[in-house]
Amino acid sequence: MKKILIIQDINKKGREILANHPDYEFEVIDDVNDPALKDKIVDCDGVSLRTAKLPGDIINLGKKLKIISRHGVGYDNIDLKTCKENNIIIAITATANAVAVSEHVMFMLLSISKRKNMYDDSVKTGNFNNRNKLPKTQEIWGKNILIAGFGRIGQCLIKRCLGFEMNVFVYDPFISSEKIESFGGKKVENLKDAVKNMDVISLHIPLSKETKNMINLDILKTLKKNCIIINAARGGIINENDLNQALNKNLIFGAGLDVFEIEPPEQDNPLLKNDKVFLSPHAAAFTEECMIRMAKETTQNIIDFFDNTLEKSKIIKL
């Protein structure tokens, strides 16, 4: 009997997969600060993990632990070094969240370009007749968008951008020009040069030493004044203080952030009071449909691993 520890509960459809399998039993720990976590992880074979931090000292307690299955695609909340030292596999829900996240990017892009909050507020506060005094909105038709990172989310997003008749450029050193062109995009080789001509930039890359603060004031100063930048990947890729400066100095039109360097963001983070940025609480994938897909894929990945049928594309190379 395999013992699975679900750290932070998942949709019941995911739990049902384990409950209906005769070779598995599971337990849910909602509070990652619960002292019981250290006891429970000792004899578990696999872990389902959402956004909670899983440090090395906790992982080391899992003497039988073979797989950590992420409820999502990011894995910067896991101590990778410890996993590698202990031959623990990390799996991700590679196919579950692309639609939800790409839709959320379009939602943010349209909300920012059409000044959703400002226009909505003008009606609700009785200022309907002042509509001619409101700042003008922007169209996204015919605009240049750069998708940085062309995994499943980027590939899903390009279809929606083309539906709005945007010109799509892609930055991803690991994807060929031929593949990008087959989706209707154009590959760019140099990010710093490419961003200068973009009206929209959407980030879909992992957080690493190389990408930390990749979008900083030096880059922001080179962007077009009508540019909108969206980050639904990982906080820390954009330097938040630099972004706030760029918005206040009208260097760019606006920004959309679903992720933050510190989550939840601290209350003195100036972006929380900046009306040129559209925020959401790391919830791009939180559609009802996506939460079901992620829960099912998370638990199925564990079963597939022990059955030796887990797809290699879902395993993170450590």
C-alpha cells in the first residue's frame, strides 16, 4: 500500500482517483505549519504539493519519499538540491493549466488596454457624462506582442492573440523557428532588442538565477510608451520597484501581475496602490475546470510514476 500525503487540499476529483485505487491510501494536511507534517512525511511514498514551500529539512525526513507531484507547473517552492541528493522525482501538471492561464493573460491585457476599472467606476459613481474626459483606451488589433517562453501556455496564448489579429513574436532559445512559425509566430533571438518594438510583453518563463530581475529599469526605459507588460509566470522576473517607477514616470502604459516576488505581497508594496497595474492573487489557473484538471493530473502523475508510465515531459530534470 502506497501512502500519499496531500499537502494543501486539492479538488475532490483528484482525491477520488487515489480513493478508488486499491493500492493507495492518502491523508490531507491543509496547514503546512502543522507539526504533524514532519511526522506524516516520514513514511509516505509520494507527496502532492500546491504552493507551499517544501524545504530540504522536511524533504529529508521522507525516507521513503520517491515523488513530489506539483499541483501546477512551477517548482521553485521545492528544495531541488535535496530532491536531487535523495533521488526524488518532481512531476508537474504539464497539460492542465495552459487554457486557464492564457485566458487570464487575455483578460488582463483587455482590462488594461480598455481601462476596465476606470471606465466601470465612471458609470457606477454617476460620472457617465464625463466619458469624453476619460483617458482614451487602446486597441490590441494589429499590435505586436512578444511571448517570452513558448511552452504549453505560450502555445495556447498565441492562438488567442492571432484571434485578435495581433502580430506575435516569440522569445525562447529552446524552441526552433520552424515550430514557432508553424503556430503563426516569428522567433526573435535577442530579448533586449526585441522588446523595443513591442506593444505587449507576456512572460511565461521559469524563475532562475538567469531570469531574476530580467525585466528591470534599464529594459523598461527602452519600451514603447504604449507598452503593456504581463507576468503570469513567477514573481521576481520583473523587478517590482523598477516597474513601479516605470509606471509612475509614464514609461509604459500599464502592467498586469498575477505573481509577486513575495506572496502575498507586503502591504507597503507600492504596486498595490498604483492604478496603472492590474493585479490578481496568483490565481490565473483558478478556473473551476482547471482546478479539476490539475487535481486529477497531480494524483495520476503519482500513480503513473509507480506504474513506470509517467511521461518524461512531466518530469523536471534536476
